[in-house]
Amino acid sequence: MIRKINETLRRVPVPLVWLAGAIPFALLVFDVVTGAIGVDPVAKIEHRLGQTALYFLVASLAVTPLLRLTGISLMRFRRALGVICFAYAVPHVLTWVALDMGFLWAQMGKDIVKRPYLVVGMMAFVLLLPLAISSNNLSIRRMGGQAWRRLHKLVYLAAPLVALHWIWAAKVAERAPAFWMAVILVLLASRVVIPRPMPWTKPRRA
């Protein structure tokens, strides 16, 4: 059964993941154009972009635990999921810089220093930046597989920072950011707790 699922997944073109990744952005644009974005459009745009980035980051983190637990492999889509995450993180930051702060660099610097959620948010963005830049075959060849994998372990630090950014940014008590922080911590812990591979996920020999 697992073998059949993996064979089917191997036939799914990676560009289809990119297409699916564009759907939340298309929905956001539609809401903006139709005026359905709400009474505070800048904040809503900023929040939806950031939350979508988090969802794709969680999806990329879930690939390895899914493989270890079930034997179902989404590994060929993991890089695309990570890059899509960053593709939403960039306009999330740019929305804050351009629409929220109006390119007032001095004010931005002051806000980053005195607001903890901005500090951790910027830290997470800086950690994700080299991962996005190096998410290509050329970087893997130049760096070598081992060095490349070490660099991309930065995601294990960036992910909880992204969730913490959301928790601290929330003006009222929200369950969603705490829920996603818990999901991220479980996914990270599973990499240590779950052996690789689980006995029942090993392919049977003919």
C-alpha cells in the first residue's frame, strides 16, 4: 500500500506544489480587490502572509516525521515547501516595511529594539534567508551535501521563533499561535524520538 502511494507521489510534478502554494496569495489578492479584506487591510494582509508562511514551514517540517512514521515520502516536495514559505515571508516583511511603517527606517529600528515580537520575527527571517538562497542544486554541489544539510538545520531554530513571533504579536489571547508552536515542537521532538525508519515502514523484499 505504502509503495503504491509513493509511486503515485513520484508521478506528481513538483510545479503542482508551486501552483498550490500560490492559491493563498491569489485568495488574498481577490479579497483585497473585492474589498473583503476587512477594516484594517494592512494588518490583515501582513498577518495572512505571515501565517501562510508559517503553515508552509510546518508542512516542510512534517515531511521527515511522516516518512519515519508511515513510510510515505514527500521528500521531493520538501524543498519547494520551504521556498514557498520564504516566498510568503518576504512580502510579509515588505508589507510591514512599506505599508505599515512607510519606509521610516529610524522608526523601524526603534520598534524592532523595543518590541520583542519584531526582534524574534527578524531573527527568524534572517535565519530563513540563507536557506532560501541555497535551496538549489548548484548550492548543494558547491557546498557539499554535508555542509548543506548542516546549514539547513537552522530551520529547527527558525521555526519556533516564527511561532513565538506570532504569539507575542497577538494583541489578544489567541489559541492558534500556541497551537502551531506546539505542533512545531512536536515535529522537532519527533526527529529525536522516532527511529529511522520505523520497522513497519521498511519496504518488503520481493
